[in-house]
Amino acid sequence: MPVAEAINERELGRYVRRLCDRWPLERALIGGARVDDVRGLGAQRERGPEYVVVLVSSFFEGVPWLERVYVAGSLWDAAEMGAPADVHCYTPAEYERKVNMLALLARVEVIGIDLLRLADR
């Protein structure tokens, strides 16, 4: 099943462009239950968040973590996407530490969709 059939790629592209207007992003990934569905991973015993957005930017340096998450989360259009997102915003160094500590991030790293490619459309 193409990603576009189950996940609104057009809105994801707009979301990433809104983010990039505020911070240059080095990485932007999306995972979560809906991405698992698209990937055909079958029924999930514990569904978890519908969307998990992981953003990495050197420009987050000096910006409090909660402020980053609040701003990035406020740019997400839950009505357009059909569900809220669990947003994670890290500097590259923070991400390298966290991806090895948090299973959720490790999973997005492995099976997530690269959002930066959608912003170019």
C-alpha cells in the first residue's frame, strides 16, 4: 500500500515546510502506529501513539526542550492528519544519546518515513 493512501503526504510536506521556516532541520522522521499500518506490520498488541515525529536540528541548541516541542507540536494539523502527534525535538548530540536509550525513537529510526523528502515536493 503506498504511503499516500494511508497517510496524508501532502499535509506532511506542508508541516515540514512550516517547521523549516523556523528551524533548519537535519533530520525529520515520522513513525508510530499509522506508519506501522502502512508498512504492513500487522495488528499491534499495544498500539501506542498514532504518529511519532522526530526532529533533529543544531538550531535547537539553547532552546528549552519544552519550547521546541510546543512550537513543533502547534504546527501539526491533527484534524488534517486524523490524529495528534507525539513530537520529539533534539539537537544532533541529544538525538544520538536518546535514540540508543528510547525504544520508540530507535523504532522510528529504523522504520520511519523521511519527512524531508516530502518537503521537496
